[in-house]
Amino acid sequence: MSIIETPAAIQTFVEATNRGDAEAFAAAFTHDAELDDWGREFRGRDGVRAWDRTDNIGVQAHLTLDAIEPGASSDTYVATLTVTGNGHNGTGPMTFVLRDGLIASLRIAP
């Protein structure tokens, strides 16, 4: 595994979640972002906001970034995160694809 610096958008994803800042969270994504949470798909910032309300800040999620490494292609990163709160709890990978410094795609699945 390579040691890399965490891209700003992914750091914002984690920090905004932990402080319950839904606006900063949504702003970390592109306007046409795609979020896939174990096959449940959300599109655009409105979709990201909907997911955030039901599965992230809305259930008081707290994220710990355990590791991050480059993904299979340019601007792709695989982050291992531990999630705690009143929703899903556990540790697993999240695959981020960045574009223009924002999250264009997030896939949550092994």
C-alpha cells in the first residue's frame, strides 16, 4: 500500500460528516455526482443530500479514515473508513473518483 496525502474533497467528506455540516458535505461533490451505496444509486447533489439525510449525517454517522491508497485509475482513491453512529456501523472500503477537486463518484461496497 502506498502512503499518500488525503485529497481535500475526501478530507471534507470526512470532516463535514463528523461535524454534521450537510452543506459542506454536499459541496464536496460535483453537481452531477454519482453515489452507489451497495447498489442503491443516488445522482447529483440532490441525490447526495438525500443519501446524507438517511444514511450519513441524518443518522449521526462518525467517520474515521483508517487508510487511503490510489485506485486503479487516475483520480481514483480507495479509502478504508470506520463508520459509527445510529445507522450502519463497520469498517470497509469506499472508492472515490475525483474531478476538478470534487467527488464525482463514490462507491460503497467491497
